[in-house]
Amino acid sequence: MDDEHEGAAWSTQQSADLYQIRGWGHPYFTINDAGHVQVVPDPERPQFTIDLYELVNDLEARGLDMPLLLRFSDVLKDRIKRINECFAKAIDEYQYKGSYRGVFPVKVNQQKHFIDEVVEFGMPWRLGLEAGSKPELLIALSADQDPGGLVICNGYKDQKYIETALLAQRFDKTVIVVLERIEELDFTLRAVQKTGIRPAIGVRAKLGSRGMGRWADSTGDRAKFGLTASEIVEVVDRLSELGMLDCLQLLHYHAGSQLSSIIPVKQAIREAANIYVELAKMGAQMTYLDVGGGLAVDYDGSKTDFHASKNYNIQEYAYDIVAAIQEACNKAGLPHPTIVSESGRAIASHQSVLVFEVVGKNEVRFGKAQDPGPNANKILQQLFETYQGIAPKNLQEAFHDAQQGKEEAESLFKFGYLSLRERAQSERLFWACCEKISDFARTMKRVPEEVVQLDQVMASIYYGNFSVFQSIPDSWAIDQLFPIMPIHRLAEEPANKTTLADLTCDSDGKVDHFIDVEDVKRVLPVHAWREGERYFVGLFLNGAYQEILGDLHNLFGDTNAVHVRLDGEGGYEVSHVVKGDTISQVLEYVEYEPGAMVERMRRQAERARRQGLITFDQVKLLMKHYEESLGSYTYLTTDE
């Protein structure tokens, strides 16, 4: 569509519908009257908002280059509060006699400033931490938690891991070692002998109930972690023989990450509640039932059981967990346990937004279909005839004819029967056919599937100043969907269709699958990118896992990260700035010494100068650029 038509009769409400922001963004993201994405960090104070476009400009004025990772602290605070309040409501309504204790899995985002905020905002709710490795255990134990803090120790463990956990029980916090493998019982018993400390032990059960989606194998006999029923019984028997059965206090299970349907949630808790009851009947001093993670995030806003969505809300999730445990315990005449959940994705995802700038584009140049003339190669004449005959009633047939013509032209060129100029003419005719077919398709209610796919064939490529592998590795690795949209110009119609490519030289460094209310879109609606005008795109709900999974492909390092909080006066404050990696830092990660590199460059420059290949001024300029680059951001900067 021509640029001059862009913006006609278009509203911010239409943009909201197009990008599904009212689905995935509620209650934290909206579009304001200026056509900018607006952040509502605290839904209980909706009058306090942050214009995302203006925020990015303000941060750039402070010297922070894009891409920018923005962490909205108040959103994180609200996520923690929301989950705890939903469980509190369920406990009150069901008259449940136990309590709820959430723990945040450190693996979801280990960044120090983020964990500090999790601990700070979790204090009113006595939120604990879950460690899945020895380094994460050290983080969890050193976190400034209130007395009575809860630390759940998961993951593979060695002797020192368990000894550290047992010794930490002498602090004013509860540290529970969860047995993931039967061998860990021996490690634990040796640690008890060495430290003289009776442990608080949990067992992770391999449930028979199946999860769903990518993480369905988190349960079942082939699950990576957990004990089978026979192994759990073995733990009970051995602890009983040693007079330590009272140490077994917690049952843990994990039905999978991103459980998009409530059905596997219900099935898993029903099975786990029965295991808990049986352990209590066998004499274990059962106190905690840890339901693991799995609370999903609605990435596409469709509120369905699609893998990028969920068909339930947090309150329904809490109701089902509380009700199932209460029913099982009441039936057995047992006290209600403390319910523990490890909801990491649901806590961390919403608070983070990556904003990057589009720095270029690549698009199909259609041109006009010109009559090749009567003396032209027959295949060119046929392609022009196909173009002339395109009509609403024959779009699919015309598309097939155009494809066949293009393929035959390529074959003729390969065998020397078509010149390069003629091949170029065949390409122009083919794309002219595609454009004409696409124009007709826009006016039709029913369009053949192959013609619908023309959007992807004809889409432009927008190049973004970011790295897929560093900032959204799950998009590349497991086709994870994230909401992506421009953060400004939303009062204009985004009439172009595109895919996104990053700065890396890897062909996989692209995003070509986007959220859609019905399925997955292969193109993203965007506005026309114009040379000399800045265009900013936001990638949302990326606060879980992406930062720590990000790699250094092409040596693009961590982005600048900024923590933003409401200041209580209608504005915001920047509470923390974590500068992104410099080129020197990423080079040191891969064992280079920047100082030695500078010296080697200097020697080469001097040798070239002596040979008369380079002047003094050129040497000076080269070394200036080289040394300044070592201290610069790994991404493109605005002064380049």
C-alpha cells in the first residue's frame, strides 16, 4: 500500500485490536490518545501512567543507547501481590485451615537488582526463594529475607550443596532439601552425620498425570526429575528405620511450565494430594505441599488453551489448588498443609519490556508490469498474460500460473536460454502479479489459503538494533511467541507487513512468527519506515528466562537495563541502571585481552606506515576508532 494512504481513517482503538494489547497487556499496557504505548505500573492507581515512547526518549537523553531493557518495578510488585491475594481469597472462601507461601524460582531471572526487588516486594507476603543449583542456593541464602524466610532446594545436589543447606537451617529461616533423585537421600544422610543437624526433607514425585504442550514430559516415568512411587516408599522406609521419618515434611511436584489449560492443573493436584495424604498416613510429618510452577502467561491474549495463552485466570488456579488439597485432607482427617507454589513465569514476565530501533529495511520492489512485446521470450509473454488476466474469481489459478512462470524462467536462465536482463524482467512480472492478486484479496471475504500466504512472500524485512539470541533466545530455540508491536504512531494505520531481522549475521537471527487471536501470524503489521525518521518497536512479556538464557552470538552482549518506579507524584524515577556490556567485556568473556589487542594493532599500523601504506593521520584515526570501540556498547549507537 502506498505511504500516502497510511493513517487515513485509523484510530488507536483499531491498533489496540490489531495488536491484541487489551488481551495480553491487561492491566499493565494500553495505548494513549497520542498513539503511544502506555504503561500502567500499578493497576490500583490507574491515573499514574508512563508513556513508553517518551520514557525511551528521556532515557536516551540521559546517555542510554538502545536497545533498552526496561523493568517496571511496580508491575513486579503487583504480580506478587496479585498471586498472593488470589490464594488468600481462595483460602478464606473455602475456610481452608492452612496457609499459602509462594517461592520465586531464582532460575527464572537471577539478575541481582531483580532478585532484590522480588525479596523487597515479597516481604509482606513472606515470599521465599527456590534454588535449582548450588549457585542459586548461594543467592537464595544471602538474600536479605525477613526471619522465617522459606528456601526450597531443588535440582541436582552434591554433598556440599546439602551440607550448606543443612547448616543454613540454623539461621532464622526454613530451608527444605527436596530429594529429586534417590541417590540424594544418601548424600543427605551423610550430611546429617557430618553436621549433626536433622534436616527438613521434601520429595519430588513423578506424577502419572500428564502436562501439556512443550513441557508435557515434566511428568511421567521419563521425567528428568522426581521419584517414582516405589522410590518414595523406599525413602519413607529408610527414614523410618533411622528414626528420621519426622524429617520428611514436604511433597513437591511439577506438572510443567506454561500450563495453558486448567485441566492438567486439576489432574496433577488431585494425584499429588493423594500422595501427600498417603505419606502422612505412613507417619511422615507432612507440613507442606509444593505444587511447583506451571501458572501460565497469556502471551497472545486469546484466553484459550493455545500454547501461548491460557484458558483460566489466577483466581481460578488458586481455587482449584486449595479445593483439591482441602478435599483430600478432609477425607483423610488430616490437617491442611501449607501450600507452596513456584510461579516464576507468572511473576516475572510482565515487568520487562525490550525496546529497539528499526535501522533499515529490505523490501520487494514491485515496479510496473510492462508488456515485453511480441518478440520477447515466450515465458515473458505468458507472465504478462497472467498479469492481465488476474481477477477476483481466479486468484488461486493466477498465483499458480505466476509461480510456474517464475520457476520456468529461472530454469531457462540456468541453462543459458534466458539473459540476465530477461530474468530480471520475469521477476518484475512475477511480483507485479503477486501485488495485483494481493490487492484483490484485500477486498474479498473468502480468500484461498495459498493467496493468504502471499503476505509472507511479499513481506518486507525490518532490521532491528537487537540480537534475537541475546534478548529473546526462546523465540529462536522453541518458537516461543512474544507480543511485539510499535510503541508509537499507533493513531496511524500500520499498512506494511514485515518480518524482523536482528543485527547478527546468522540467518536464524529473525522473528517471523507473531501472536494472533486465532493462530500464529507470519508477518507483523508495521508503519512505513522512512530514512531519517526513528521507529521504535517494543517486545513485551519477556521477563522470564530470556535474560539468563541469552548468549553472545556475534558477541552482542547484555543490553542496557533500567529499573523504573512510580515516584508517588504522578511521575517516575529510575531506581537502577545496569549498563550493557562493552566490546571489551564481551571480548574478555572469550579470553581476549583488549590491551594486548591494542598493542598488536599499533605494531601492524606502524609496520604499514614504514612501508608507506598508511599515513600518520590515518594511523591516528584508526587507533582512535579501535580504542574507542573497545569501550563502547556492542550494539549500534545513535552517533554512528
